[in-house]
Amino acid sequence: MFTLSKISSAVCLVCGIGILVPVVSFAEEVAQGENKNNMESIIVTGTRSSEKTVFDSSAPIDLISASELSSTASEDLSDMLAQIVPSYKVQRLPLEDGQVFVRPATLRGLSPDHTLVLVNGKRRHRSALLGANGAQAPDLAQIPSSAIKRIEVLRDGASAQYGSDAIAGVINIILDDGIDVKGFAQYSEYSEGDGENIRAGIKSGFKLADDGFVTTSFEYANAEKTSRSRQRPDAILFAAEHPDVTVPSPVQNWGQPQSETFRLALNSELNTQLGLAYLFGTYGWGEGLTDFNWRNPDSTSAFNLTEVFADFDLRDIYPAGFSPQFTQNDKDKTLNLGLKGTTSSDIDWDMSAGFGENSIEYRMSDSINASLGPASPTEFYIGELIQSEININADFNTIWTSSLLFDAANIAFGLEYRKETYEITPGDLASYDIGVGATVGLPSGSNGFPGFSPSQSGKSSQNSQSVYVDIDLPMSESFTLGLATRYEKYSEYGNGKITGKLSSRYELNQDLAIRATLSTGFKSPTPGQLFSERTSQGLDTTTLNIFTSGRFSPEGIVASVMSKRDDISIKPLEAEESTNISTGVVYRNDSGFHSSLDFYRVEVDNRLSTSATYNVTDAERAELAGLNVVGGESITRVNFFQNDFNTRTTGVDLVLGYAIDVSGGKLSLTSALNHNKTEVLNGSLVDNDTTRNRFENLLPKNTANFTANYSMDMISLMARVRYYGPWTDYSGNSDGDVFQNFGSEVFTDISATYDLNNDITISAGAENIFDSYPEEATYQANRGLIYSRHAPYDTDGRNIYIKMAFEF
């Protein structure tokens, strides 16, 4: 049995060794003529030409290996990418309802659903959760890292090549196809003594017939919650005024949720008489538990005494108040199958069909539907969200020769059919019921997260058809031109969309090239964004009273009621449209150095977001209640998804790498920097300083990392420094936001790996080795929160881990 103190001592010692080795050995002579960077690695993302490398690409691509992913402690693929790719950011979001489990991640500061996710080149389905500003993106946490061979991140608009969503770029996850067996077991824990996480995974592959294979992977993780909380001041006062009541300390936990997950992946191929058949898919199951805000018996309306329930006092059930416990149960499954081959006229073809589904069940315990009084249960089934998708593709690729071209051109074309379906199933009657107590101000629905009612439930879908052409034209030995266009038509809104992309690359010499792209793109609204509705409860950070807010369909009853005002007009949703411009330079040499510098500008029109929040009048509340809107009698604020404004995002990506031989070992140095700025150009956000500030400044404009890897004989060392620039947080009060500016932060991660033999390795490491914490969140201190819930980095301090891995 090991202890954290022993691990800390060992890791710090390794860190010292890792710092010394490069210093005493850096003068070692570099081996001549040996290629020591990955610029020659073959890629499949952003191009439909075979044998194109990272160096040959006309757009910036990050190539992330399985070993890089294994250098992080998290079981969540989003966390892994956020530590490696500076332009990719993810937040923790404790006590943010479903977002604490399905966390939004952004590429280049754009919306989470502006990045298209592919697995083996096929579109990945979305999560059932509609997150911040209505974003509905795939849940990367559902994919086991042990199943991944590599990840290619295309940082450029690619809607003309891949369809809707590829405004910011594309993440293509390539599944492992090896026939070996490898696995790992890992234990991690924060230096505060919480957040214990047990992870284990195994991948096994074997040959199928003469040239086929089947590779399966599974991963399991069980993580305990973390808590970076102080006792709430009102809880301290309550305990002092009621010494006979035992009050928990803290009454609510701010931190990562308790979770248990199981992930499975399959990848296979088999040559048949008809062609190469392939089948791959993933399956995931998970359960998580997190706190909600504490309800104070002395100030929370749910505890109000009333003659309607003359013999009922909620203090008899919750004498010390209550913090509702929120549970998520999720299932995720996808299966893709296809057949590909080559015709007698040398046309490569690929026919495929895929199905994906993500479902999320919500439950609430330690809660109450106060409007039901003594008839209310304390545990509730909230309902289920289900997102399902069907994708059918026919892709073709051929070579065309012409005397006008320096070399043969690559021409790709194809068809795609997609169907998306979004479904909400209702919760228990008590979870959304409006009891008689509502007439005297007692809140209805399960407190903290009212259940989905039959009126909020239902199924909606839309389908789309598209056709595309993608051409690479070698105009000369040095100059390549790329052209792509796509037409896509959706059933539920508007006319068809035509997008295009023009790319170019000019090679000044064999080691230096310049590149540029110009493209248009779009993101279509999903059925969930078009038709779903949701109400929730929050806690005002000033008054500490519960308020109920709702997000409703722009084509529903509530929209009709609010649009009766002269200054409000709620409109049906349209597609977001983008224009991307990028230019860059890429360089390499035989000494092991490689670099790229890319400038970009992305303009997005008709940005889909939540509208301005409207305070509901007493008359409007009465009308909503009369129309049987769930919780209508207590709704204080409403908003809607709307296409409301345009934005311009400008930025710079710089990537540097250097690999050399040092003292009989190999030293690899890589660094990446991203500067990203988003400006609101027009719409209601321009004049609304509160909302605009949230939109423009919630994420750091500058992020960077530096990583050093050194391997020699049986020992490998890694050190990574992560930098996050200043950003701005908001409080979320019912009567308007209060802002707080946070400064920059630097975190250092280190690890060491020792080869016990050819098959087994032992690793130990620490993320945030210096146990750094950001500034405290001033405006939320009275809720017991210490560090901001919206931080774009882990605020739990040093995380220490030990891992055993095997491969044979």
C-alpha cells in the first residue's frame, strides 16, 4: 500500500532528475540526417488524397499520439485534449446541472458544437444534453482512450468537406487496429485527500483470416467527489441560531462529481469478395452524483408555513435544510459498418451506414415538491433525454490526369443522408406536478431540477441530404490548389446551404512552405434546439432565495406570450453561417526542428445562443399558469434560443518542436501557443454589456503549453508547463450579473516511467505539481464556493497518480 506522501516525494525527486538531465546533456551532438519530427506522418483529416503528410497539409493539423494521451491522469478525453492542444478549452462547471457531467469544450473559442467530431472518418453523434447557449456537441468522454491509435485535430473550417458543424475545425479519432494486447491500471488522488480515482483499461487485437483484424478495448473508472468549499455564512448563522440542530459542514460541496463509468470500443476489418468490409463502434455507460445549492430553512420559500398544509412543516424532514442530490445515468452507443473497394476503372468507393444514440436519465434525491406538502416524495425520477442519429454515406475517390496539371489530380465526391431525432420522456408526476401549495407561493416541481412534464416531452426529428466534391490540383511542382463544395438541405427549416473551400499551398523549398485557405461554413439547428424546453431553479447569490427560470422553444406557448410585448419578438431558428480565412507558414529541417505559424479569422453570422433574459410580470405568470406551463406560477425569468448576433474571431496558432539525441537518449521538446479573440459585431449583445462581456471574456484569450520528453534506456521523463491567460467570470444573479476578473495561471505537470521489462512499465506523476490555486471567487463566497465554477482549468490542486501498464 502506498501513501500520497511517498508518491509526492518520489515524484519530486523524478522532477529534479528531469530538470538536470537536459541541462548537463544539451550540448550532446545531434545525429545527422535523421528525421526527428512528425511532419512526415500520414494524415487522413482535411484531405481525401492518400499519402498526404502533416507538412503537406494546406491547413494546420495537430497529430496526437496514444502515448501523449496516456501522459494525463484524467479518464475524460476532453481533459486530455485540453492539456495538449492550447486552442482547445474545457471547463469543470460544478453545480451546473447536467453540464457537470457533459462538459462543454471549445476549439478556437467558438461554440462547442462548432467542432465536428469524427471517428475513423465517420461523423460522431451528439450528446443528448443541450449545454450553455444551447450548444449540443458530442460527448468525447464516452470514447475510451485505450481504444485510440491517434487523434487528428484540424484547426480550420471544413463544412464544404464534411458538412454542418465544422466551423471551428474537425477532431478525427482514429481507433487502434493493432493485434497486440496492452492495458493499464491507475490510481490517482488529489493532495487534499479526495477525488480518489481508480482507472483500468485493456485492449486486445487478433488477426481475422489472412489480412483482417478485430480489436476490442474497454475502460473502467470510478472517481470520488472533490470538495473545495467553505461553510456558507448563512449556514454558520443558522447553526448558531439553532444549536439543537446538527448542520453538516459544508452544507454543499463545490467540486468534481462522484462518478463511475464503463467504456467499450470495437474496430474490425475483413477482406471479402465484394471488398473490404469494416465494422466499428463504441458503447458507454456511466453514473454520476453531484450536490445542488443548500436550502436554508430560515430563508427558503419551500419551508414557508401555510394554512393549506396546516399540519406540515418541512423542517420535520429537513431540520438542517437540504442540498438536493442530482444523479445522471447515461448510455451511449454507436455502430458503423461499411464496405469499400476499387472499381475496374480505378475509382475507390466506400459505402457506409452508422447509428448513434446518447441517452441521459436524471434523478433527484434529498429534495421536495413543496407545492405538494406532505404528499411529496423526497426522491424523484426527472425524465430522460435521448439523441439518436442515422448517417448513410457513399464516398468516391479517383485520380484524373491532364496536360494542364503538373501531376495527377485527386477528385473525391459523394452523397450523405442524415436523420437526427431528439426525444424527451416525462418524469414522475410528483417531479413536475403543481400542487395546491403553489397558490400560496410554495415552489412546484422537484426542488432544484423540476421534472420533464408531458407538455415538455415528445419526439422531434429532421433529416438532411447533401452532395459534395473535393479536388486537389497540383498546378506545379511547388504549388497545389484545393477546391471543395457541398450542397446540404434540411427538412425543418430554410433553403439548402451551399458551402465552399479554396485552399492553396506553395512550397518555397523542400523544408519551407506557405499555405492559405478561404472557406464558408454553417451549423444547422438541431431538433433539440428547435423544439425542446426546460425549467430550472437557481439561488440568488445576494438574497440566497430560490428563483425559477425557463428556456422555452422559440415556437412554443411561452414565446407567444412574451412576444405580446412591443419590444420582444421571438423568431424561428435559422442556420449559423461562417466565413473562415487562414494563412500560415510551415518549416522543418533535418536537425529535428519543425514549426508552424497560422493566422486566422472566423466570422459567424446568425449566432445561436440564449436570448436576453426577460423578467416575467405577475400578469404574465398568471397567464402562463393558466396555460398549464409547468412552474408557470413561480417563473421569474425566461429566455429562448435565438439567432441574434454576429461575431468575429481572430487568432494566431504557433507550434514549435525539436527532437535530438542527448546522452544516449532522446529529447523531444514541443510548445504551442494560441491567441484567440472573439468580438460581438451586432445584435442585442452589442448594447447589452453584461451578456456581451460574458460572451467575449469568459475564456482566456491566450493559452500555451511547453512539453519536454526525455527517454533513455529504461527510464522516460516528462514535464509539461501549461499557461492560461486572464479571463472574466460572472455571478449569475437573478437581477443581473456581477463580474470578476481573474489573472493568468501557470500549472506544471511531471511524470516518470520505468520499464520493469519489455512488457511492463510503472509510471508516477503529478498534474499541477506545485499545488497552485487560482484567485478566490469573491462574488460567490457566500455560497461556500472558493474557486470559480467557470474556471477553464482544474481548481482542485495537485493530482498525483501511479500507473502500471503492460503490452505484449
